[in-house]
Amino acid sequence: MHPASVYTDFMYISIFLLVALIFAIIPIIISYLIVKRSKGIKRDETYESGMAPIGPAWVQFSIAYYIFALIFLAFDVDVLYLFPVGLAYGNFHIRDFVEIVIFIGILSLVIVYAWRKGVFEWQRRF
């Protein structure tokens, strides 16, 4: 590899990083220059869609919401792996089909386990 081409590649990367840095910093500087500074009692109050907040901001949620969200994310990512698997198997053999069925079976067992543990039962507790 010729040393001049290494410097040229480094120059392109440096220019790209400099432009990215400029695009990241310029909006922050512009907003700092044109923002209207507020002072007063309402400054630290939570603002939500122009409506006055009702009640405290710290509301405790049931852990079931978080578990449900984590299960959704895990299955979402796992299902995304099925698309490349389908494309990777050019000649689809019975062994490939069995592997996919085992994978989906394991995912189904996790859903059954979560169902038996009561994750999908929503109860409002106040």
C-alpha cells in the first residue's frame, strides 16, 4: 500500500469527522444564542403538552410493565434473526426446517413460562 493513499484515506476520514462535529455543535450553539431564558416560579415545573401537571411526577409502575417490555424486545430481536436465517439457507433442507422449528419452539416455551408466572395478567394497584 502506498503511503500517499494512506494519508488520503486519513484525510477523508478527518474531513468526515470534522463535518459531523460541525453538524453536531452548530445546532447547540444556535439554540444557546436564540433561546429565551425564563426566570420565575414556573421554571422548574414539569411541562407536558401545554397542560398543567396533576399529581406528583414520580409514579410507581408495576414491575409487570417492565417485564412485558423486556419480553417484547427479546422476541422482537429474535424474530429479526429469522429473516437472515431464511435467506442464508439457499437450498432449504429438512434439517434447516427442524432448526427453525426448534428455535421457535424455545421462544414459545418462554411465552408459556411467562404466562404461567402471570406476567400477562394486568392488575391495577393504587
